[in-house]
Amino acid sequence: MSIDKLVAITELIAAIAVVVSLLYLATQVRQSNRLARAQTRERMTNQAAEEVYKGFVDQPGILRSLYKSEPLSEDEWIRLSGWLLAAMRQREYEFFQMKDGNIEKEVWEAYRGLITIHLGSDRTRKWWDKWGKVPFDPGFCAMVAELLDSQAKPVYFEELQRIIEDADAGPQRTPR
């Protein structure tokens, strides 16, 4: 065998090795991306559950602060503001995850809908406009403004208050 044939065979083997390495790396990158997306969705799910637990189960006064018509006490304002800051920070995180391609647009749109609930009362809209948006990214704030401007004010909390009042009234009995 001549030296030219040996060089050609060596180059062919090297080229095949490069192609196999690239295929392996592409598979690894794809798996890493899937893992990152799964971890992002897991974090979002855990955070949403924590929001519900901390904001409603552990501190039911926060939920009441969202819909009650009476003025809030200083303590109620502090609790509500803290909860809203955490909830909106989570929405901002999700916004960036969507922009970075780590979550699908449909997933983002479902979580984005929570913004209209969080900022769905006159009280929380005023909070956002006056103080809430200060520590957030301007792009996120612009998206929130566009979202709030494009959608009618939800009646979520009015409906919730009605359900609670109906539940407090107890079961209705019909005479026999």
C-alpha cells in the first residue's frame, strides 16, 4: 500500500470521526436543552404553587386584600405589596424564559394571563402604576402595560367574593 492511499484512508477515518463527534454533540445539546426547559417548567410550577400557598392558604388576608372594598390597613398593604412583588417578579422571570426560548409561547401565554388577575382590581392596578413597576425591567413593564390596556378588567375577584359570600350563607334548604 502506498503512502498516498494510507493518507487517504486516514483522512477518511478522521472525517467519519468528526461527523460522529458532531452527531454526538448535537444529541447532547438537544438533551441539555430539553433538560433546561423541563427544569424551567418545574421551577415555574413550584413557584406558582408557592404563590398560592403563601398568598392564599397561609395568609388568607392577602386574598381578601385583593377584592375587599374597604381601605387596607398598613399591615394589609405591606403583605399585599410583598406578595404582588413576588408574584410579578415570577411573571418577569417567565417573560425572560419565553424570550430566551426556554419555554414555549403557549406556556408563557398561560402564565401571562395571571398578570391580569394579579393586577385585576383597581387597588392592584394603582399599586402597579404607582410603585409596583419600579423594580422591574422596562421591557417587561411595557408588555404588562400593553396587556392591561388590551384586555377588559377581569371580574375574577368580584366573582370570587360572590362565591365566598354564597358559601358563607350556608346551604339553602327547601321546605318539605
